[in-house]
Amino acid sequence: QGTRDFGPKDMAIRERAFKAIISCFKRHGAEVIDTPVFELKETLTGKYGEDSKLIYDLKDQGGELLSLRYDL
């Protein structure tokens, strides 16, 4: 359980892929943003409401309720 770690070799591949994708998106007018993939459920429901179809619940090992953003 948890999030995935990427070693140096895998990161080099990911960085090249993301660079190509971001470059293409920027050529078509997109802007770069960075948002958290998951956050406290309380924070997320405050932003988007209680619609459970749009929020994926997670529970960390400490018992805290986290949620995965539906738009990610």
C-alpha cells in the first residue's frame, strides 16, 4: 500500500515523456498546473461537495480519511 517510487532510470523515461507531452499541449495553448493527487476528504468535500460518485475514498495507515480527486 502507499504510493509508487520511481528509480533514476524510470524517472529519466518519465521526464522525457512528460516533456514531450507538455510541449505539445503548450503549442496548443494549454497552461501547466500542479495539484495534489489526493488530499484530506474534509478539504475535498469542501471544494466539490459530497457527491460520492466523484470522490474516491482512501484511508491512510493512521486512520485518516483521504480522497482521490475525481478529475485526476
